[in-house]
Amino acid sequence: MPSRHVSAPCLALVLVSLLVGSPRAETVLVSNEKANTITVLDADSLAVLRTVPVGQRPRGIVLSRDAKTLFICASDDDAIDVLDLDDYTLKEPLPSGPDPETFALHPDGLHLYVSNEDDSLVSIVDIKQRRVIGEIPVGVEPEGMGISPDGRWIVNTSETTSMAHFIDNDTHQVVANVLVDSRPRHAEWTSDGAQVWVSAEVGGTVSVIDASKREVVHKINFAIPGVPDEAIQPVGVILTRDRKWAFVALGPANRVAVIDAQTYEVKRYLLVGQRVWNLAFNTDQSRLFTTNGISNDISVIDVAAQRVVKSVPVGDQPWGVVVRP
Amino acid sequence: MAHRGFIALALLLSVAGSVFGAERLRFWNLTGVTLNELYLAPAGTTQWSANQCKNDRDGTVDHDERLTITGISPGQYDVKLADKAGRVCIVQNVEVVSGRPYAFSLSDKDLTNCTK
């Protein structure tokens, strides 16, 4: 007859489990700019958990430092929606300046830097004070926003001016303008703060900028057999923390380029959904998620194997993606 | 008397709104291609408007870009468009609406009547 007594280690495990609670599963959050929703998926099973109605034309999305809040550029509302990720309710929106498309959260977790495309401005939003505390004039049609890991430097790209603007975060002054190829869309800092990678959608290239010299040290080109050059339109860029690999979303080429981030050699092209724009890793960087705006789905890439493992339907016109730990 | 005053005020606001605050109508290009020509005609006619793409800064409308439409009132229209590759498509009975951020959008699934 089995004993009815519970061993001490086993009891301790049960108690700890009760106190801590079960670990929360990672979730993937996708903004759908035509559907005006956020799709929430389980990052492991890839099941759609819920679809949350938000403001009009949600595009750029950013997680708060504690991962409890999702900030959403609601472009047609001229506001930043604030979504509580515990109960999925919208709180009072933040101001943003007109037509916010993309933004970045400062490492202090307290300030958002917003591209206002129509006004050629970067707006600085103080999250606690709930107001715009500064505006920085930049080039025409500002778009990509990247902040150095130490929070000292802001890089904004302006689509029409074809520049990456380096902004001193202490003075809020532009200290350098780096010319890149036509229509720069995204600025991505390496984890060590040494480089900024800037994609050029019309130019079809990625410029690698030395962050201290503020000059382009390498330009990456792409060529895909059977795909016309004009269809290769780089937008989203993401690098692994160890800076070994970079992944670049190539828009209507429907491919993600895999690049050796040390040699800048393009190793392969992964076929994903239609018009791939934005990218996000899961926490351990074993998976990469892509938003595919025309096929209305996301693709899931196995990072180690460098292959696409699945696509999952989301809402109408998926745009931004983040992973919540 | 107060009722007449209210009606007069409403009429005044209506006229002022149409004269001074004409709503901007915008097309949202959700097709996968860049457009360089876009015309509207009242549904069932061939009274095409001027090329609306000329309202854009660079004369083209990229995927996901918005285009301001001029000389058009809300209603039912046929839309003719051409992309940079030379394909010409006509989409019939498109509802152009006011009161929202975009008046109408077109996506690839709407482009079924095309020639090149």
C-alpha cells in the first residue's frame, strides 16, 4: 500500500509552486493596421489567444520595461495607446504629436521618442507626466528610431532626406547627419553600442554605421535569383545579442536575409509571407517572428536552423511585432 | 423663436463647414505595388478625373501610403489605376466615404480587371 505521507522536499516544491505561481508563457503581440487590433499569440504553441481592439491604424509597438504595458502608435488617432497586458484594457492614451508611426523607449523606461512623419519632428514623450516635453527638428519624413544601449544617443532616419540623424540625448541636438541610401526605414543598434544598421527601402541596401566615427563602414547589397531588384526593399533589421547574425526583412521580395554580422556576407534568403516588414526575437533568441502585411500572417523562423518553421494567420495588415517575456 | 434661431445657426455652421472646412479625402494603397496613375469617375461613366497621383510629393503612391484625393465628393465611383510596371486596372463601384481617416482603400484582391 502506498504511503499517504508526503516527503519534505516534495512538500517544499508544492509550496514554492503555490507561492510563485506557474511561470507565464511568452506571448507574441502583433499590431494589425487595417483591422485596428492587436493579436496575442502563445509564443510556443503559436495559438492565437485573443484579439484586442485598439485605436486606429496601430503600427509601431513597444513594450514597457516591466513588460506589463504595450505602447501602440495609433497613427490615425494622433496618439499612443496604452494597453495593460494583465487585463488587456486600454488606459488613457499618451500624446504623440501628429501621425506617430514608429517610436523607441529610452533605456530609462520613462521616455518615448516618436517619429512624427508629417512634421519632420521627433517628439519626446514623458510617460509619467503624460506630455510631450520636447521636439527635435530632423529631416523630411522621419521614420526609424533607435536608441543606444546606454541611452546617450538617439538615431532617427528621415525617409526623404535619406539620412541617419545622430541626436545627443543630453542636449537634444542633432550632432551628425549620415547620408545613407534612399528612404531609410529602420535604425538598429548592436548590443555593444558600436554600430547602427540602417535599412534603405528604395536604395535596396543596409548601411552599417560606426557609431563613434559616425560614418558608413560597410554597405550590404542583396540579390535574389528570380526576384527583380526593385522588389528587394529592406525594412526591418535585427541582430542577435552576440552580434553573430543579422536578419533583414526585404519587403515585397517576401524574403528575410540572413547575414553574418561579422563579415557582412549574406548567407541565405528565407522565404516568408508577402511584404515582410518588421521582426522580433523571442527572449532566448531561438525564434524570430516576422510580420507579413499582404498575406496577413506572421512567419516563424528557427534561428539556429535558419529555416522557416511555420506561418500563422493574424489580423488585417500586420505591421509591428514584439515578444512579451 | 428659439427654434428658428437654432435652425439658422445650424445652417450657418453647415455652410461654413463646407466652405472653410472641406474634409480631406484620402486613398490608402494596400495593393502590393506602387501606383503612378489613379483616376476616379462617377460609377458607370468614363468621366475620369485628373490623375490623382500628381497630388503626391513624388507623383507615386507606394504600398501602405496615403494619397490626398482632390475634386471629388463622397459617393460611388469607378477607379482606374496604373502601376509602375504598366498594368492598368479598373475597380468598379468603390464607395468613397467621408468622416474617417481614409476615404477608400484598395488591395490586391480588388484588382481582378486588369490589362497590360
